[in-house]
Amino acid sequence: MNERDETALGRVVEFPERLPERQVFDAEIVEDDHLPVLARQRDLAHARWRAYRASAATVVHTTRTAATHERTRTASKAVLRHALYVLAGALTRQSSPAGPGASTTAGGAPSAASAGIQ
């Protein structure tokens, strides 16, 4: 590299190994003309939170109304009844003493035909 290339790139400044100890303040300078803007932002934030609370209350109210409506309750009872019938049928078939496919009498005892008696 020649002298001309070094000046074109700029001067290299070496920083010291350790910077001097200084107290650091975390602050922002606020001019008087910025205060109405900050107050407006705070008012907008409060309005947003009021809207969030109102929408949450609407969701709770709508969910409660739907869950307690007569048609919803009737439909949920029918679905539950159907599921319990299926579950009861599966449990009854597994706990049958003669095994699946065996016919039983009214008292639950195996019939003569399924027991192999003629």
C-alpha cells in the first residue's frame, strides 16, 4: 500500500484497553412540547385496555349464554347419553361370563344351547 491508499481509507485510531470508569444515567430528555404527545399515548393505552376488558367480558357472556341455552343443553345430553350407551355396551360384552357371542337366559345364566347341552 502506498501513502495515497492509507489516506483514502481514513485514519486508524487505537482505543485504550480499558475505558475510564463513569457513572451512567438512563434517562431521556423530554421537551415541553413532547408532554401532550406522551399524555395522548397514555390516554390511548388506557382506552386499549378498556376495550380489551370489554371484549373479554363479551366472550365470557356469549360462552355462558351458549352453554346454558336450552337447545345446547338438550344436544349435549343426547351426545352424552349416546356415548354412555356405547360404553355400557362395550363393558357389558366384556364382562359376560359365557364370553362374547354366547346367548344367555333372562337371569344371565348361559342357555342350554350355548352350554352344549341337548
